[in-house]
Amino acid sequence: MTYSEELEECNIEYDRPLTEKDVTYTCYLIECVSRLTLHRNKETTSKLGVGGIYHIMCFIQQYQMLDPREASEEIIEDFNLDMGDFVITDISPQYFTGIPDEYRMGLKYGELVLDTKTDNESYAEAILRVYKNPICGVIDDYECNAYEECRHNTKIAYEMGYFECQ
């Protein structure tokens, strides 16, 4: 079964199409899971793969009814995600202005996914593509502040392959 067929099946099963808000909430949950498991977002999405990301999107309404931590723990258990050693708060105090919360980063990545998704890829494929891109390492580097760039500048940086702060 192709991802398009799976997506159609998901839509039929839940009687509604996936929305842009579903993409953003999926990115938010990826951020929550990554922080709980002490992994970079790229590692989390690589472990989930397109199928795992697609699964999260299919069950997004159920996850939205749970506390975000509970939803994240359920995803960690369902996909047997291990613990890493990446501590997101481990940054130099001279750069510390406050780390953006999971929701803010979910919005940032959701926007990037929606702005760069092509017609021939599913939302799940677009999410995985974005998180695998090296530019995401820069966005997640809170000493660089690339995460604070406006949506348009983030898209341009993604397309060019770098941020000015690199």
C-alpha cells in the first residue's frame, strides 16, 4: 500500500482530511518526544520513519485529547524509543535568553514543512525530509537564534542550505 493509499485510508477511518494544524501538532509532539528521550529531532524522526510519523498523524485527534507529556510517553512506548544523552538546555550562559518551548518549535517546524512540501510527497514524507535536513541542526542550536527568524527567512535559509548565523 502506498502512503497516498494509507493517507486515504486514514482519512476514511477518521472521516476527515489531515490539516495544516495536524502537521504543526505532529511537529510539536516530535519536539516533546525528542526532549523527553534526550535526542535531537533528526534522530527522533529517523527512528520513527515515515510510517511512524504517519501513524502519529492518523491518531492526532486522540493524542490531542491527552496531556502532551502523556501523548509523548505513549509514542515513546509504542515505538520503543530509547534514551539518548542530548540535553537541549546545555548551552553557554552567555547566549542564554531562554529556550523556546516545545510548542514554539513545533510551530517553527510545522511552518517549514508546510512552506516546502511538494505536491508529490505526503505530509509525513515532508516532515521527515525537513527534519533530516542539516539546516535543522542550526534551527535547534539555541546559541545561534535561527529559531527566532521569521517564517519567510527560515524558508529561504532552508532552500539556500544555510543561515547567516552559521
